[in-house]
Amino acid sequence: MKHPFKLSAAIILLGLATVAQAAEEAKPAADKPIAVVNGREIPAVYADLIKRDLLAQGQPDDERMNAKVKDSLISLELASRAAMDKGLDKDPKLAAVLDIRRKDQLAKAYLEDYVKAHPITDDEIKSEYDKAKASATGNEYKIKHILVKSEAEAKSIISQLNKKAKFEDLAKKKSVDPGSAKNGGDLGWNVPSAFVKEFADALTGMKKGETSKTPVKSQFGWHIIRVEDVRPEQVPPLDEVKGDIKRQLQQARVREALQALRKDAKIEQ
């Protein structure tokens, strides 16, 4: 089922595993550079940062990886220096790319620092959980749906269902929703608010075992909805959703930081 603790859309500047964290977690084993290229040192921390990402991808930490990382950094040093020698770093478009990437990393570091300076407490998590639990007074529905591109096709499917065609078979064959079609249209347990308004409105007017008698139009196309079951909205235990609530509150901290910056800024558009 989908519980009420849904993360909001990711803020583009938010990354709780940011470059600041990466630098902290990737402390070099020694100050000695991994290589010196034309008199320029390649710091060991560069290799540690790259290895951190490779390890996160599941690659083995072995000598082969170390050699690959070192070789890549040597090539990077040579190619980037050759670009600067030709003056390519002065190109306005490239300079803009470099500048916005630098600002992006600085912004992430600032926002991460703000979140660390304003940590989420257990009391805040519990309070947020209690509010969501208190608001869970409606029903949730176990549903299936078939999504098609035209009203005519949707009506044809409803006609076939009325003639005892199997909903699951038609969903697999006809539905253009890749996420549910392969499962016979199954969307699992959901609260109405998890869907667009047109779908939610149709859903709340249906009963257990009922299939929509007319197609439901939304921005995605035309839906045929079947309600498999209905029950009071379920709220998972706090321990199960504690991490989600914490991330949600951290995102709220980031919005708070950005709002404070905007409040004190002079912005002309």
C-alpha cells in the first residue's frame, strides 16, 4: 500500500549525499598524490571521490579499480590541461557550464550545512506521524485499471467486460500503462489522493467489486477502473516510516533555507 508519508518533488539543489559529504567520507589515506603529471599533482582525494561513486554502483574495491581510477585521472588531467592551453576554457558556453556546476555544488554544500545545523528531532518526527495518523480517516482502495488512448476504445473494453471478458486479460493486452498492464492492471492499495482528481473522484464513488460503467478521462487518457476491495485507511507503524518522515522534514528544512535567502535578497526579473 501507499502510506501518507510521500516525499515531495525533489528540489533540484537538494542532495543529502553532496560533495561536502563526499569529501568528508572520502578522506585520503595519505597526503601523497596518486600521480604527478607534467609537474602537477593529482591529489589522492580525487581518486577517493571517484572510488566512492564506483563502490556505490557495486564495483569491487580492488587493484584493478585503483589502476582504472588512476589512469582515468591522468587522462583527465592531460585532456583538461590541453583544453586550457588552447583557450577552450574561455569559450562563453563552456565557461557558463563550469560556473553553473560550481554554483550547484556550492549550493548543495550550503543546504547540507543548513540541514546539519538544524537537525530533525525525534519529537518532530513523532509529531508529523501523529498528524498524518489523525488525518487518516478515509478509505483506501485495492484497484485495477485499464488505460487507453480513446473514449471509443474504452467503451469497447467496458462492453467486453459486460460480456464476461476477464479484466486482467484485457489490461495485459490493451492497457498503455506500462507500470500496471503487465500485472493485469493491478495498482494495489491506494488512497484516492494518490491519483489525479478525475480518477480520484470516480474512485470514491465506487464500491467493492464494482467496475466503472463509463470511461474516466484524465490527462493520461481514458481509464476503466475496477475496485477489488475497500478498507479504512491503514497507517504503517512509526518505525516503518520514520526514515521517510525524516527525509520529508529535511526537504522542508531546505525549502526553509531557500525562502530565507530569497526574503533577504533583492531580485529583479
